Amino acid sequence: MDRMLTINIFRYNPQDPDSKPHMESFYIDETESMTLFIALNRIREEQDPSLQFDFCCRAGICGQCGMVINGRPNLACKTKTKDLPSQITLLPLPFFKLIGDLSVDTGTWFREMNTHIESWIHTSKEFDPEAEEERMDNELAEQIYELDRCVECGCCLAACGTARMREDFLGAVALNRIARFILDPRDEREEKDYFEIIGNDQGIFGCMGLLGCEDVCPKNLPLQDQLGFLRRKMGFFALKDLKRGKKKTC
Amino acid sequence: MWSDTTMHVQSSTRTPAVLDWLEVLSGIGLVLFIMGHSLFVASVIFGASTFNGMAGFFENTGLAQVGGPIIGLVFLLHFVLAARKIPFRAAQQSVIWKHARMMHHEDTWLWLIQAVTGMLILLMGSIHMWVLLNDLPITAEKSVALLYAGTWLWFYLFFLLFVAMHVAIGVYRAGVKWGYIRRENRARMKKYLYIFAGVLVAIDLVSLIRFYFLSV
Ligand code: SF4
Ligand code: SF4
Ligand code: FES
């Protein structure tokens, strides 16, 4: 456990006109059970108080600490230094707006995405705060929960070649969220409503199946399976719709 | 705001889905064609007369004269459809290149290989079809003569490699995109597809070697 770690960190402060993007190396002795969260905090405390990075929960829940660690987007608080070589390179997540150093603004993008896909239960039922909650089959609840575990860290977008090339692409995170609402019996939206949102090149048909998302998601969400499910569902819906449209015209 | 959709708006929103279907279906058609083509060429293993017999059958029935140009059109269609996703603009190219280098991620590289081989196949495939279909009938003798002329041997060596790679990666990625290759069987399917690519290369290589040493 007496490794000396070299941590190369991307430095740039867009607020400061004199700041130029560059890499800076910090040296730190590795301690037992060290995570990148601990390492970065020690660097900030002991070596450079101006270092910017985001953290909140340090337990893989808030999704704040996403960054590119030796080439792969991941959560810093979940990454143990013992699993990395002694040379570690940290870059901010691409795709999102840079705030400074390793800190990026994921919030604005996620807010827009959630508004765009209307990420809430659509129901015509009046909400009655007094009434007992509707019961749901346990297995189904678990299936929905599985997709709801997303912490909005943005790693899947940073790892997605499509999202990197095309800014309007919704990404696996949004598609996964739609899959979650499709499963939910309380949401009254129909296939055609979902098709309007994701049945296009910004949505499921833009996805090139590179599986960067699947392979980096720190919460191990079943993104690949959701993407396949949605493409089939939306693809077959389009065919059915095409047939219906033909019938109507003749 | 909600309004009833009109036919016109509906058809335009279905376009990406339809194009995606056409891309995968034309791809499947071409994979079947390539497999059939490899088997046809492999008939040379049993000698020049078997090969000539097969070629004669395709020509006498008009399959070569009609099928050839149709396959050419399907190739073109498949390319145009797939090209919607290929980065042609320099900015996008540099982003995806940096991205692939950053990620060290196998599937991202596979896609890049597929895009590059796709473009090469379009070019080399056109040359191949032009040369062969312009000089019908196809015979083992002419094929041998071609292989000994200039750099044609190298041309075909690379061509068969590119085709095998493109076909195997394409099948894998179509399976992933349409949800038939899932998380639980992905590693296994990938292995099968590498084997599939290997078999395709092997068959083509054996045919090529047989041509090369054919005494005609
Ligand atoms: S799907 Fe995974 S990688 Fe993407 S934002 Fe959610 S937790 Fe992060
Ligand atoms: S599978 Fe689709 S969403 Fe996931 S990284 Fe690839 S292109 Fe992006
Ligand atoms: S600090 Fe909350 S996920 Fe890492």
C-alpha cells in the first residue's frame, strides 16, 4: 500500500481570461481503501484549494462526481485507487458545459431532457391525498425500480459516440426513462405518444448501438436491453401505423 | 398544445423508423448475398469445370445479368441509408476519433471499423462488379488471369477481409440495436460472430488460393 500516485488533472477556469486549458500533476501517497473522492479532497486540502470538482453524497447516489477516469466516464466516489494504475488521468465529462477543472453542469441538460420527454406520470385521474396508494404487483414495481436507479450522472452521455457527434441526441438515459414510463401502468400515455417523443433520430433511431452507455453506467442499469426493447417497440409501431395509414387512404 | 395530426405530418415523423428498417433489411439481404457468393466462388475448390458450370448456370438463367445490377442497387441503397449516421463533417470526425481513442472501448472501435470498411467496400465492390460484369461470361480461366495481373491479388485479399469484417460487425450491431443480442448473451454472441467472420475469411481464402494455383 505504499504507492505514490500521480494524478494528472485537467485545469481550466472559463471565468478567468488568463486561464488556459492544461494538465497539472499532483502527487499523493495512497492510503487504505482510498477512493478518488478521498484523493481529490486531500489534494484540495493539502495542495491546491482552487481545484474545482463536484461531490455531494460520496456514496454513488447524487451523481455529481462523474468524470473521465483514465479514459472512461465513471463516478469518482465509487472508484477505488487500488483498481487503477499509479498514473491516473482525470478529465471533466465531455458533452456537458464546463464550469471549471473537473466540474461540469449536468443539471441544465437533465432538466431540459426531463421537460422534453415529459418525465412524469401522465394521468387523467384526480389526485386524492387522502386515498390509499394504488397497489402494484411487486415484480412490476421491482422492474420499474430497476430502471429508476439512474442517478443522472451523465456518464452514459459522455461515453456515447452519437451524443458526442450530435448534440440533439437524447441519449440512453432519456430512452431508459421512457422505458420506465412505458412499464408503469399509472401512465396513460399510449404507444403513439411515446413514438412522438423518441420515434426519431433524436431518440431511438439515432442510437447507433455502440454500447458505450451500457459499458460505463456506474449504476449498471440495463441500458442495452432497454434500447433494444424500445427500437423494436417503436419500429413495429411505425410499421403498424404505416399499414393503418394505407388502409385509411384507400 | 394538442392537434390532430394530418397525414402529411404523420408520414414525415415515421421516416426515421422506415429508414432504419430499410437499413437493417437491406443489410440482411446483402449478408445473405455475400454468403451465397462465397459458396458460389468456393465451387472452384472442386475444379475449374465445377466453377464454370455454376457461372454458366447464373448467366444462362440471366441471374448474373439481372441480379448483378440489382445487388449493386441494394449496395448503394444500404450505403446511402447507413451514411446518414457516418460523420462526413470534419468536426464530427475529429470528435468521434478523439472519443474512440479516449474510451478504449471495443464496441466504439467496432463501429469505426464498420464505417471505414463500409466505404472501402463501396469503392472496391464497384470496381469488382465493373470488371466482372463488363466481361461476361465469368470463367475460372479469366479469374486466374486477373489474379496474376498487376496488384489484383492484393486487391482481393483486402477486399475479402473488409467484407468479412463489415458483415460480422454489421450482424452483431444489428442484433444489439434491435434487442436480439442482450446483456446476458452479448459476450457469447460476439464470440460466435468472430468465428463467423473467421469462417467467411477462411472460405474465401481457400477459394483464392485454389484459383491462384489452378492449372488452366
Ligand atoms: S443511466 Fe447510468 S450512466 Fe446514465 S445518467 Fe443514469 S446512472 Fe448515469
Ligand atoms: S448504444 Fe446508443 S445510446 Fe448507448 S452509447 Fe451507443 S449510441 Fe449512445
Ligand atoms: S459524490 Fe454522489 S455520486 Fe459520487
